[in-house]
Amino acid sequence: MLDANAKGVYVIAPTPFHDDGRVDDASIDRMTDFFLEAGCTGITALGMMGEAPKLDGEEARAIASRIIKRAGNTPVVIGVSAPGFAAMRTLSRAVMDAGAAGVMIAPPSSLKTDDQIVNYYAQAVEAIGPDIPFVIQDYPLAIGVVMTPGVIRRIVQDNPSAVMLKHEDWPGLEKISALRGFEQDGSMRHISILCGNGGLFLDFECERGADGAMTGYAFPDMLVDVVKLSQAGKREEAHDLFDAHLPMIRYEQQPGAGLAVRKYVLQRRGIISSQAQRKPGGAISATARAEVDYLLSRLAKHDPRAGKRIG
């Protein structure tokens, strides 16, 4: 079961599709195997970059179960955010029965006040049950809900099953420091903090007290290395590796194009068979592909993994 001491890299898994939009089970297996071989300490599926809203309930449960089974003893977190609590409860119970380590819940964009946010999480816990450990997803740039450090502290203190924050505020370094400060002064119990945003700020997030990453950059093996180097106190090595990847990370972070870029690189690396997104979804242009290829060729001068195909 997921707990507050989780560390490392919980990679966000995209959902592989065939060109015609069918779920690609073989690519799911190959992708899961790659994540484990890359040293990821966990996997998060059916998140925003997993195209979860494009799946029906049966598909979502099947994909989650397949990844959980393939991952073996590696913890898997499943995104269960939904417009209503009935769907959230059904999916949460199904994936936990299948062996998930916990679930991730994002606040709906309709929440405007601190009390509304705190009450929403209390109701979500009531719906899924207090026995299911959950991740608070804090992604104001995409969701439009701003959770201050004080609000997160209230959610954590009110709900013992809140064990992790997926920190994806931007800028958010001061938020990490504030939350760790609450722990130091005893006003908030310890929780795991894993960070998103494609790894764009991971170098300093680790130094501010984050426990690692929960994101989906196309080189999760690099994220694993950066987190390990940072935790070992090898600051210069961590920053040198991170800096080599930064142009590619930046390119992948383009709003609206990020998933297409990520799937293209994963396909180039031999991890998934197709870069297809399920409709509605876009694809990168030939010019963009050429730019990505150029970035990868430059990256390969510093990290040979950028020039190798897996499998």
C-alpha cells in the first residue's frame, strides 16, 4: 500500500493506442517492463497524460489491471478523478481489488474557495473509503484550482489516508519549502511529495525537499538518475545530467503538444508501437518531428540513451 514514505520516480504512464484508436495491450506490457528496467519505484496510470477521459469504464479498469499485474511488486497508483463520486468509488474499489497501491484525486475546476477544496477531499474520502491511500493532485495550471500550502495542510491533517502530494504548481519551489516547514514545526504530519511538470524543475525541487518525481517525461530513466544523484548529495552530477536534457524537457512541455511529443519519442525509443492519441487528439507536424530529432541528436552527445532504440 502507498504510504507517506514513498520516494523515487513514479512515472506517469501514457495509454498506448493503435493507429485506429484501439488500446495497444502489447505496448502496455512493453512500456511497463521498460519502466521497471529503468528503475522507476512506481507507476501512475490513467492520469491526465494517460488520456483517461477518452476511455470507457471497462477500458480504464482493464488497463489499470494489466499494468498492476505486469508491475508485480512495484506500486501502481491509478488516477480516479471523475465528475461524480459514484464513478470515482467504483473505479477506486476495482483497482484496489486488482492490487493498486493507491489512487490519485484531482479537484474539479468548479472549486473556488479554500473551504470548498477541503470539503471536496473530505467527501471524496467518504466516497471511496478511508482505507484507500490517496494522492492529492495539485496542478493549478491545468485544473484552475489553486491550493495554498495552508489548504494542503488542512487536507492532510483532516484525512489520514492522504499520504502523498503530486506537486505540480508552477512556480512551486516555495510551496515545497512551506510544506516541509509545516512538518518541521509540527503543524502537519509528514507526506511524500513527488513532482510533475514533465520534470522541468526537478533539479531544485529535490533540493527543496521533494522525494522525487511523478511525471511522464520520455526519459524516465534520466529522472531516476537525477533523483538518485540528488539524494546521494551529488549535486553537480545531478545538475549536469538534468541540464543536458533540459532543451528536450522544455520542448515536451509545450501546452497542447506535449503528449504528442512524448509519444513520438517513446515510439522512437521502441517503447510503444504508435504515437497515436485517441480522438480527439492531435499529432506533431513533420517540422516538429524534425526539431525533436535534432534535439535528440544533440542530447545523444551527452546521454547515449537518446540515440538508442530499446528492444
